[in-house]
Amino acid sequence: MALKGINAYKKDSLKQDIASADPHRLTLMLMQGALDRMAYSKGCMERKDFAGKAEHLSRVNAILLNLRDTLDLDVGGDVAQNLYALYEFMIRQLQDANVQNNLQTIDEVINLLLPIKKAWASIPDDAKQEAYEIQRRKSQSV
């Protein structure tokens, strides 16, 4: 019973975080969610819970697709192009890991995503504000 209440609280708290988050924070939350789900999927593999593994990896796949598809390739230049290719690679690797039940491949994807998340988290506030301003001007000109 108490666990149900805790889970409901967590869900409401997450909804509030999402509702109040800026795009930078949302991206960090997505990256953390992908990392968490990959860890869960590894646990499922170890327990031979293949349905759980597939569910978690499916959610990671959806997150990576979202991260990939929200890249602004026009503004981001080579960095955005490289991230796009890296997200594509991660998606393919996780599909292989799912089919082959390969923990090592999931670890490789985790090791690719962690530095991206750390770099994203270290973006200075003034750079974030500049990016928001560019995006605002871009959306107004359309």
C-alpha cells in the first residue's frame, strides 16, 4: 500500500518537474531517463526477464529517437550532425543488444551517452540564454 503512494508521489513530482522545466532541463531529464532505463534493462537481462528488458530498451529507443529528432541540424552544424549519427549508432546498438541479450553492448551505449549528458549539464547559463534567444527569433521569423 505504502509503495503505491510513493509511486504516485514520484509520478506527480515528475509531472511537475516536466511542466516547469526549460528545454535544457528537459533534455537532461531525457538523457537521465535513458541511462536509468538502460540500467533497468541490464537488470532484467540478468534476471532473464525478457519482457521487462524489451520494455525498458523500447523506452530508451524512444528517448534516443526524440533526442536525435530534436537536433537543429541547420544551426548546430557539425556538432549536431555528429550527434545525429551518434544517436543513430546508439539506437542500432541497443537493437542488437536486445536481440542478442548483450550486456556489454548496453554498457558501450551507456559509456557513449554519459559524456554527452555531462557536457550538456555543464553548459553555462549565458550560453543557454543565447540559444533560447536564437530559437525565439527563429520561431518568430517563421
